[in-house]
Amino acid sequence: MENFELRDGIVAVKERENIEKEQYLYHFTANDKNHIGRIMQTGYLKLTPSSLLKPTKWWNEMRNGVKTFCTDTDDYKSVVWMTNKKNAEGLGIDSGMSPAYVDAKKEICITIRMKDTFKWWNQWADENRMNKSWRKAFTSGMSYGSWYVSEEPIYMEDIVLIENMRTGEILFDNRQSKKAA
């Protein structure tokens, strides 16, 4: 436990550099045309809200035929969210969403090669001066120590595998074409 400290009621890693980097990170999404279908069609994982700022307004709107939860901070420092856990439980995917939506967002697991440009979320949130009370509320009850972000879209060349976690079906396999560094 010497690598951890309590910071404003939040357990944080003191020296991330001393912990071996994970070789792969994971991104979870739904098995439908608006999620994995769009990723496969466009060839990349798009940027989404970073949640660095606490929203003051929330609403639902239809985007590409899908009812979407929106906030007034959606465009602030957008990122691609990832985790070092291959299990979607406790990651925050379920925050404020319907049980059916949560279940759907855990179906597809995208395995991504670790890159130097990816940032450990705890450090990134500190560097971006996330409000401490908002951070505590935002991370409450979640495995946020496993979170990583990319400030750039993630393209298929950095994706190793896309698999359906329910059926075991492999939707995309890039394991043989490029070995991890």
C-alpha cells in the first residue's frame, strides 16, 4: 500500500511511474449500429464528454435516431474513455442510465494497445484541475483508479480485438498484424 495515499477522501496512486504500465486497455460499448456499428464504419473511437466540469444543465435529445443524454459540458476537453479492467462492472458505465442501456454498453469489449499518449485518469484530472467536490461525487462507488483517457480519437490500427462479451464472437481481430510494443 506504499504507492497509495488518501487525498481529499479519495485513494490515489502516489507514484504511477513505479507501477508497470498495462500493455492493453479496454473500451466498452453497445452492440448496435450507433455504437460498434459506427466505430466499424468510421474506423475509430470518437471523443466523448470528459466530465471534468460539473454540468449545470442536463437533457435528452435525439441524435442519429438515438435518445441521448446530454449536458452543457459535453464539448469540454472531450476524451476516449478506457480502463485497464476487462470487466465492465463498477466502471461508471452505469451512471444515471437505464438498466437496459447499461447492459447494452457492457456487451462489446474493445482491446486497445497502450500508447504513451494515453493518460491515467487520476493524473489527468489533477493536471486539469478538476474540482475536488465534483470529483468526489463523480467517482463515488466506482473503480476510477482503472480509468485512462485519450485526448485523441483511437483508430483501428491501435485496436487489437473487438469481441462480444456475451457470445464470445470476435468482430475484429488485429492480433497478428501488429504486435504490441
